[in-house]
Amino acid sequence: MKDLGKINSSQVYGLWKNLTVCLLAVVATLVFSKLLPYYLSPVVALLIAAGLYVYIYNERLSTIKSCIIPSVAILYGIVVYAFVTIILNLMHIWGLFEMPHEFIFFTDPFIPALILNPISCVVIAITYFQRRKMRACIDCRSRRSLGGQRGAGGVLNQEAHLQLKNFIIMAAVLSLAVWAYYQFSYINVNVNARDNYVFTWLTVIGVALDWLYFSWRYYNLYLDLKENNELITPDELRDMTAKTYLRFYVVCGNNLYLTQEAYDPNSGREKVIDTPFFTKQTMNGIYGEDVKKVIERMTGVGNGELKFFYGRKSPDDDKHSLLRYFYFLDGDISDYPELETAGQWVPFDKVKYLYSNMPNMMAELAVYDITRLATIMLTEKIFDEEGKRKSGIRSYSPSFNLLEVRKSKIDFQDDKWIQISLFNSDTPLFKLKKWWRDRIQKSHKKLG
């Protein structure tokens, strides 16, 4: 299980590479807006944004996955800067209000930092708070459901969040510095060397120092992970034997069989609540009959009903996979006072209470799996497949139990209900957004 939480060394490099590309895009937007004729500033910004979009798209298709949310935030910031600049100039041309020359790209001097820095700060802050609802983040969390979100693999998530926070702080500090100078020290006669330093080179130097800090940080991160044996190289991945991890949730009635003595390698905690039925097979894939033999041996009960929950392969290679199953037992828990593997029967209502109020007491994978199960079960009860509410009562808050899970015909492997839980009729401007998404999807199909 420890292998699933390790980080590919290429992912650490990917963190640094993505950061470098983002910061270069910001510097290029600012510098080329000063070097080229001012009226080309929005064109330059959009061209750089297009190049950054292509880079992000290729990163999403790459086999080595690293968080791209910081790159997306910078992309949004540059695009919004371009359109805000165009809108401000159009409003000035139409005579809606007078704008200082420093904001008009048809006059000299035009100072892009006055717009770019605060716009970037606001856009990146919005992206930071909305990141968990973004499609790229959702897809990444789905791929990484093998584990490692709080352990070694969680470094990718933590570093991406740190990059976003750093971008916000850096943009805010540079905005304050540039605007304070503009308000109190700048003389609107001509741009001297000091003005150029503050309005252009201060931002460039700030970005360069930021890059140096993160370069130093990721070099040390690489050394720390390597020293703690939490790093895996591409060569080690190629030489690694294929492994299939099997995880079972044994259910009787509305009770779940759990242990309080489980070890969670992802969080490093010695004792957490988890299913005790977890095993590893040194093979790439396993047949259903073999899976049932494994759980029958681990429980000592041979008449249960095996039901596939869902599974995922490692996002970095095809040699690691983790499959989850339900094993439903007939009768009452009194018929099974003890199973072959140590543990105890816990009412599902108590499991839900622990999950809602004390999730740190549970293994990371248990929390993730219950989240998926609850999200799918409840979403299917509230919404139809079009994302529309089945009931007009918005306060309707259903619940579910394990008896319903056993009877359910839902395909838990399918992410359809996860997507609906994130985008449904409760979403502001749902109909307009859905119409736009449908148009985009049709365009992609035609291009494909």
C-alpha cells in the first residue's frame, strides 16, 4: 500500500516546470507590452494566453500528471487582463468616462502593470476559492483515489495550493507597490528611469525572486522525499511488478465490519478505523471468481454476495490498481459474531456520524470511499440524469443505508452522478451554462 502513496520524481519536476512556464508567461505579457507598440498589448496578452492554453492542454494529456490549477489561474488572469484593457479603452473611446493616459494603449505612456497586477490578484484569488469545483481538479481527485492525499502523494496537492497562495500574495504586494507609487510619487509628465523601474522591472524582479525561491524549494523537496523513501523514479516504475490491491467492505444488514487497529500509510497514523479486509495480489488484474475466493478466505463465510464497488489505476502507470468491493452477508450480525479477520460490526449510522464529525479517526481511503458512495446515492435520489431536481422541494434532504446500497442498480464506477452533484439545477445560471457546455461538447465531437 505504501507504493501507492509515493511520488514520481517526474511529478516534482512537473511542479517546477509548470511554475516556470506560468511566471515566464506573466513576464512576457508585461515586457512585450512595453517593447511593442502599446495598442498591441491585448493582442500580445491573448497570444501568450493561447500558448499557455496549449501547454496546459498537453500537460493534461501527459502520462506524468502534476497539478495544473496554478497554470489555469495564471491563464485566466492574463485573459481577463486583456479583455479588461480592451473594455476600458472602448469605454474611453465612446466617451463614457475619461481615463488617465496610463490606462489607454493608444497613448504614451501606457502602464500595463497598473491593470495586470490587481487583475491577476483578484482572478487567482477567485480560482483558489473555487478550485475544488473546477473540472481539472475534479478529474485529478478522481484519478488519485488510490490514496496518498494526506501522505506523500498529498505533496502535489499541498504544493499547488502553496503556489496559488504565493501568486495571490505576490500580486497583491506588487499591486500595492505600483499603485502607491502611481498615486504619491509618479509625475504625469514623462516616464523617467525610476518610473520604468517601478512600473516594469519591479514586477519582473519580484517574479524572478519568486522563481528562485521555488527552484530552491523543489530541489530540497526532491532530496527530502528521496531520503525518506517517498520518491519513485521512472526507471523504478518500469521495473516494478504489477500489483492489484483489493479492498472489501463486508456488510450485514445495515452494519459494516470494521477494525479500530488499522494502520494508514497515507496519514502515518498507527490506529485508525478502517475495513480489515485489504490485500495485495502480484498481478495486473484479477478475475471475479478469484476475488470471491479471497474474501471468503478472509471472512470465513462462503455464502455472501460479492458486488463490485469501483476501481482505479494509478495515474502514473498501469501497474498499480486498487479495486473496491462490497461483500453482503445474509441474515443478522448475530449469525456472524466473529469473522476470520479481527474486527467488529458497527451500525452504519455510527459510521456516518464518525465520517461527518471525526473523519481523522478514519483511514483516508475509507473517508474517500464513503464520500463517493454517499455522493452518488444522494445525488441519484435528488436529481435526474439531466441534473434537474426530482422534487420541487429544495429543502429535501434524503439519506440512505446499506440495505439500499445492496439493492441499488447504480454503476458506482461511473462518474456520472459525481458530475451531476457538482453541476445541477441548483447551480446559478444552470440552463445557460448547460446550453453552453452542450455547444462546446458538440464542437469537440465535430472536430474529433
